[in-house]
Amino acid sequence: MNGILIIDKPAGITSHDVVARVRRVLKTKKVGHTGTLDPFATGVMVVVVGKATRMAQFLDKDEKEYEALMKFGFETDTGDVDGSRIADRGLRIDEIDQVLRATDWDEVFHTFRGEIHQIPPMYSAKKIDGKKLYEHARMGETVERKSITVSINKLELIESAIRDPRSAIDRLRISVACSAGTYIRTLAEDIGRAVGTGAHLEELRRTRAGRFEIGQSVTLDVLAESDDPASWLLPLEMAVSHLDAISLNEDRATKTRGGLSTRIQDAEFADGQRLRMLDEGGSLLAIGVYDDAEKSVRPKVVLV
């Protein structure tokens, strides 16, 4: 059983829990995923099954897209709704409402678009000296962290969140498209500090991971109740459908299966470029890497 499964992760469970449930439903141990979602978060989780687990390296750096509900007025120690309240600004909801309605959000968001620097939150799975940050945090320890560079490719206010004049608001919903590794919790905190109210995430939903969207997903309950859960699997080739391809004759296909390189004449590929290596029937044999000095493609991941 090989393929890609797009799960609509529910709130309240870990990404590890999702993988464990998929293993039970599909009755196979070879299951992984390409990007962790926090327990409170929901939405697109790309799960790889069988040979597709070897394709995870081509998916984990894909752009992600989210819808997030920010609650203003205070921060939490985790940056989300599951944490304890800290840095409370002591603002009443009508005072927060006044700030949110008076803010030029495009001007604020402009400062966060493009490449920015983030300090990874203490409650995160990032490892420092072989230990996950959240393990330090749970012991009451704070570890010095270096900033990372991420890209915010889209940051927009979902307009309907602020237009209702009938009652005071202390929440806004935003849409974010960003590079892999971006901490939306940290982004929310930084936005809250920029407008002077503090903020944390109340909801986070991933709507896209690379080329995989929420419309392609299945819930764990529907998967478990399906008469044929394997029918939800997408072809593993979809993980690399964006890569350029070369077609090999039977002789070169056999050598590729054995891990041998193939020379290419008059190639227009960049050095180090990843390529799909196909047999004469168009089936995916391997993912190769082009070596410009040798004018050849070396198989990196052989699937057959």
C-alpha cells in the first residue's frame, strides 16, 4: 500500500496520534507525515504511506497556508489558547475594540510581509542540543534561541471579522501563506505587540500544504468508517509532479534501479536540480539529481 493521504486533522490530538490512527485503519506500519500541526490546530496534514514515506523529503519544505483566529488583550506562555495567561495588558474589550477598528491593518501587515526573523517559541518541537524546546519549557526552563528567517508570502485580514458594528470585538481572523517552518503563534504575538494590545492564537487551521488543499482531505472518522480506506490514497507521484522529468529506455531504467547514473547530452538542467526518472511507460522509477560537471543524473531515491 503506497500513496499520500490528506487528513483533515481535528483539534485536541497530536500529529503523532494522527499517524497512529492511520496505521491502525490501513493496517500498515509504514506511515509518516511531512509537517507537524500543534494539538489545538486543525486542517491539512499530509500523511505518507508505504513507499511514499521516502518522498517526504520533497514535501516538508512546501509553502503552507493558514486561517488563524487571533484573540487580542493578552499573551499566553504557549502563544495559543492552550496556554496560561501572561503579559495581560489590562484592557477592557471596548478598549481593544477601539484599537482594532482604528488600526490600519494593511500598514501593520506590510511590516510582516516578505522575509522576517522569528524567535522559535519555547513550546515548540524545535531541537536545541538534541532536546525539544517544549521539554525544557515543561521543566520551567528557558533556553536561549537564535532567530530564524522565514517568508510571509501573504498576510491579509478576513474583512468580515471587523465590519460588524453591533458589538465590541477582541478577535480578528487572518489568512497567511508562508514558508515551511514559520511559527504562526509567534506571528500573532508579534502583531499583538505591534498594535499594543498583546495577542495569542485561539484557532489555527491549515488550508493548504504545497499543492495539497483542504478540499482533498478526509477526516479520521470518515477514513475509519470507509469500506475501502485505501481508496483515499493519492498516487505517490503527486509528491513530485512539479519536478521536470526525463524518460529512460529499458537498459537505462534497469541501471537506474541498480542506483547507477545516466549521462544526458545537451541537458538544460541546473546543477543539483532534482528530476523525475521515468521508464518508457511513464512510470516513476526514481528521483535523481543532475550533476552538471558529469552531465548526468544520479538516482537519489529509487522507488522500484
